[in-house]
Amino acid sequence: MPEIDLSWRSSGACQGLDPQIFYPDNEENCSQAKSVCSECKVRIACLTYALDSREKQGVWGGTSARERRKLLRTRRTA
């Protein structure tokens, strides 16, 4: 299995922030995390990682778990 490059993580706008911001109690409370992600220069790498690794929880690359599931379904049918 090839090694996954996670070096992008050190450049994330989320560095140093409370991780709980990115794991809200429900999907409707994602606005703070999404706001951080919207300004992040590695958002696409983060989203790609989350999609490829099938992250089931939290906000990754500016998307909620529900939004990522929808993206994966769209990806499969394309």
C-alpha cells in the first residue's frame, strides 16, 4: 500500500484551533468550521484526503460528513 502524503496538514488553517470546532454535535452546527476552511489554502487537499479515506465524521475541506457522502455518490455515478 502506498504511503499517503499528509504534509499538507501542517499548513491547514485549523492548526492550533480546538479540534471540537470540526466535530460539532450535529451537522447544522458546522458554520464555524466551514468558515475556517473557507480561508484555508489546503482545503482541496484536505477534502481529497477525506473523500479518499472515507472520513465519516467531522468537517474536512469545508464539507460535512453528509456533504461528503453526497460527493462520493456523485463521483460513483459520473
